[in-house]
Amino acid sequence: MAMTFIAVVLTSNMYVNPIGLETIAWKFYFVYIVILVIECVTIYFLFPETRGPTLEEIAHIFDGENTCIGNSELTKIDTNTSD
């Protein structure tokens, strides 16, 4: 879905940008300013803050309650030496 959106946006930019620049000249750049402001506001209000918490806490934020951080079974050393 994201790749389709990107392909559509890039293709439309290829055809829309020359027309927009030709008709309204330098004022066409205000379109990009509006888009950038919308993106900045979206990032500021919707993206979670990741400064400060540990990596485990960040994993809990993104992955939810069932986050598996480290596996104690993998860190145990087998000390049984049977010959």
C-alpha cells in the first residue's frame, strides 16, 4: 500500500509540477510549504517521544504488552558435562 502511494505521488509530481510552475510560477512553492507544515504538525502530535526511556521501554511502547525482551533460555550456559 505504501509503495503504491509513493508511486502515485511521484508520478503525479512528474506531471503536476511543470504545470503548476508554469501557471503560478514561484507561488507554487507555497504548496510545498503547506505540505511540510502539515507533516511537521503530524509528526509532533502523533509520533511517540523516544528521548529518555530505555530501549526496553521503547520496545514496550511500539510492540505492546507481549514484548519479548531478551530470552533467558538463550543466555544460560550449560554446565552439565557428562562423559
